[in-house]
Amino acid sequence: MDVVADRAGLSHDDPQAPQRSWLRRKLGAAGAAIAGLLAKLKAILLLLPKLKLLVTAGTMAVSVVAYAAIWGFQFAVGFVLLILIHEMGHVIALRREGIKASTPMFIPFLGAVITSRSLGADALAEARVGLAGPVLGSIGAAACILIWHATGNNMWEALAYTGFLLNLFNLLPVVPLDGGRAMAAMAPWMWFAGFAGLLALVFIAPNPVLVIIVVLGGLSTYQRWQARRRGGPEQQAYYSVPVVDRLLVAAVYIGLIALLVGGMHATALARTIP
């Protein structure tokens, strides 16, 4: 019997040939779809760093608009940049500890947040990460003084004062504020003193933002203290900080407070009552 082959090279005498040809077409189409999907996923992964930057830029823009409604556009831009400088202090410190940190995400009237899997291997590393924000933030506020003297524009003086105040507030010794991070290495019992001070501040100057911070501070303090009280080898190792390092953290902490209070005094605008 003569065998006649079609252009696909299949024998018309093979009853399974059409089925195999249909299966190959389907598999080829599925393979092409999978390859296309993988290519898109690869493109998305390559774009992730840019997407993170877009999140930071977008939330910064939203915050500028929110603050501009109260203080005007120029001051709002400067204020948001001061927050960014503060947060980048934490990001740099985390990366120095070998920990990946997200780019800052801004929340109007609450500042900004960064995320990471931890704050370091021990309480000393946590203190370094916590204090890095106020250190860099204070430098940013001090730079505003230089611009103020160079331009004579009092807006920069007001920005410097606000930056000093922002960083000083963050040094309150209660988690999750930066001062609470420093206390993890110095004296964790100070969390309660800081929380009491924050609670008193709510009654002295009622503010929705302060209420939110009090709630977060209360929960964080309770969780941290409970975990520390339960103890265990990991907790003991985490809070085991040499005396010399405790003193160094204390020196940086107290020195920052003194410099920030001095900066606020130097940039306090005189109020005139008409």
C-alpha cells in the first residue's frame, strides 16, 4: 500500500495522527501563554524597586497637599522633606545592620513609616536604628538654619524649629517612638515613664494624633514588657548590653535632647499680639 504523507509529515494511514497534531497545537499554545506570563512576571519584578519609589513619591505628594491646606505649599514641602530625611536615617542604619528596609511610606499627620523584618540582632542594634532617625533629622533641621541665614527667609527658621521639635518628640522614651528604641538598650523600665508622660500630654494638649500614638504605645509597651518578663535565652541575649554600650547610647540620647532643645530655643519665632 502506498503511503502518502501530508505537509506536516503525517501518514494518512495513522488514525492517531490528527489527535497528536491537535495535542501539539494545544501544548504549543499553552507553552507560549506560559512563556508570555513569565516574561510579564519578570518585567514586574524588575519594576518593583521603581514601584516602591512611586509609592514613596505618591504618599509624599498626598502629605504635601494635606499639610499645605494648613501651612501653605512651600512650608508643607519643606516639612515633608524633613520627615523624609529623618526616615532615611532609619533606612541607612537598618541596611548597615544587614537588614533590608522598605522605602518610607507617608501618612498625613502621622509622619511616615518604614517596614523591615526586624530592628537588629539585639537591643543595642535596635537603639542604633532608633537614634539614627533623630540624628539625621537633626542635621536636616540644622541645615534649615544655614538656609535661613543665607536667604533671610523666616520660613526656613520656622522649618528648623519644627524639625527640631519633631525629632525631640520622637525621643520620648516609649515604643514605638525612637526614644523607646534607645531605652531597649538603656533601661526598658523607662517605657512606662515615657508612656505616662505621653498620656499626660494627651490631657494637657488633646490631639487625635496623640491619642493614636498613646494607643500604639500602650499596646507596644505591654507586648514588649510581657515578652521580656517571660524571659528565656533569646530575650536574655537580646537585652544583654554591655555597660559601656549602655553609657554610649545614653550619651547620644541625652546629647541629642540637649542639642534639639538648644536648636528650638535658637529658632523660636517671637510672637506679636496685635
